[in-house]
Amino acid sequence: MSELVRDGSGGARGDAGGDPGSASGGDSGGARTSRGGGRRGAVDPVKALMHRHRELCERAVDPLEIAAGLEAHGVTDRTAARFRHRDVFSLAEEMYARVARDSDPAPRPAVPEHPGARADWAVLSLLPGALCAATVAGLRLTQGQPRLAVAAGGTLAVTLGLRAALRRGPLGTTHRTTSGTLAWICWLIAYALLGDGLLSVGIEGGPDGPWPPATAPVLALALACAPAVWCAHLFTAGARRKLTTSRGLEEFAVSVRPLLLGVFALFLSALGALLALCRAALSEPGAYNGPGAYAGAGALGALLLLARLLTTRGFTHAPAVVLGAAGAAEVTALTTVFAARLPGCSFVATPVETVADAWGPGAVPALVCGAAALVLLIHATRTLTRASAHATPGGTP
């Protein structure tokens, strides 16, 4: 790219001045072109760049999409300066203005509007919470075999409802989640339901029979699907607005970072309120009603939201690694408790028992998921603040 600029810098200045569709250049460039008889330089570096990114230029619906694509390919504001532009946005404007003349693409068909799309995903976001609430009510009203049937049917219904809620709207994505990542997500949710009880009875020498599930935190997580969808919508819409007003990649990143943190804090506030409401409504006994259990559910909710936000924008590797690490840490915590019963291995459970004795069994998932969420939050502030992350909306706005 730098060779093109060095070889054709004079041509770029002449073309910028003589091309009415160019977003750069000036009167001085036009004067030089006139004195030269209106001839273009031997090499046009912007045209060469357009040829290199021809597909991007032809399918772009506005200069912002070209700017995001250039950033994704490593073009920075410093690179744009070599093309006589102050930033990538200005370079993208020239490329967008010239693509119709240089490439003459076929007109793009109009995208049909879907006025009912927002109502659809808004209603679907309520489905997991409603189904989970019905399941919890059924579990409290039944005993024995009917209760097992209610639990199995409710689990299936909530799973299908969650799948429907995540297929459309701001949290919908075309990027496929691997089966391994899905397995770890299921494990993390299952641990929120049963893990604290198993860890508690395991430390005490059990289990000697079935232990009650922690339904209140899981119900709060299901109800939090709705605020998660709306927070994702606020972030997507806000980022697109800032993309239209920003004049540089760094300016866009600086303006989007507070938006991301604000939306994340808003979700945590909504999730905290739902956890408090479910705790008061269900009044679960013993360790299930301690603050550690609800802190673990809050950390898990934050982790799942950040993972989904990254996945919807194509950043699937980091969520997969972090979710897998969090799940493996919880598996290890449970394993050490039962492995400590082997002769000479009592020391392996000391860290987990120390944490559980000090803050309750819920502190283990709180620490694990909290650390994982912090890692993803740091990663998100670096990736979701790029213009290329918002070239295509993550879902229906």
C-alpha cells in the first residue's frame, strides 16, 4: 500500500482535484491538474485501493460500511493520511463517491421494512421468564413423579423459549456457536440450579439423597432475558448513531466505550433487581438464600450477556475460551471436594472449603463467573468499540 502511495502521490493529488466525486483534494490540486492539461497521474492509489476492496465498495450502502470494512482489514487513520485524507472516514467517503463511476455496479434492491419486527422480539424476550415462572410454580405445587414430569417439561419449554428469543432481535446472530460452547453454557446454568447444593452437601460428607434446586437465581436469570435484549438494542442503536457522527476511528472508540459500560451497568441493575425480587418471593432455605448464591447468578448473567454481545458481532473465539474456562473451573471445584475423600488427598479441597466456609458455597461460582465476566468486559471494550464491529447490525434494531 505504501509503495502505491509513493509511486502515485502526484497522480493522487491530480485525481482528487479533478474528480468532482472525490471527498479529498482541493483547489490547489485542481490547479495542478489544469496546468497539466487535465491528465491523470500514472497511478491512482485510491483507485488501486478500491480495486483491492472492490467487493466491499460494491456492496456498501453508505460510506460508514466502507470505513468499517477498511478498519477490519487493518487500515488506520495513519494509513489514510498516506492517501491525502485526514482519517479512514474521509477516505471511505471518496471511495463510496467514486465507486458508481469506477465500478458501475447494478442498483441494489430495496430492503423491505418489517414494522412488526420490534414487537416480535420484544414479546419473544419475555418468553423464557414466563415459562420459567410457570415451571417454578408447577414444582411448588407438585410432589413425586408429577414433579419430575413438570421439571422435565419445564426445562424443555424454557430451552425452546430461550432459543426463540435469541434467534431474532438484537441478540440474534448468524454466527454459529459450537457444540462445545453450548455444552459449557448448559453446564454453567445447571450449576446455578444444582451446583451450590451439591457443593454444600459434598463438603458435609454427602450427598445422602436428592438436594433441593436453587430455583430463585435461575428464575431471575430467565426473567433477565428481556432486559438483556433491550440493553443490546440500546447498545446497537447508540453505536450506529455514533458511527454516523464520528469523524475518526479513535473518536468513535472513545464515544462508544462509555455507551458499552453504561448499557452493561444498566443490565446489572436490572438483573440485581430481579434477583432481589425472586429472593423475596421464593424465600429459599439455607445456603440458597445467602448473598453468595445471588452474587454467583449475577456474575453468570453478566458473563452470558457479554459473551452474546461478542458472538453477535462475530467475535466467537474469546467467549468460547472464557466460557469453557469458567465451566472447567466449576467442574474442578466440585471434583476437588469429592477427591479429598481419597486417602491422603484431603488437602486438595482446602481452597474450595475455605471459600465456602467464609462466604458460602455460592461464592465459588461468584468468583469464577465474576473473573470470567471481567475478562470478557475488558475484551469487549477493545473489540466492540471498533467501527468494524458495527458494520452490520447484530440484530433487528
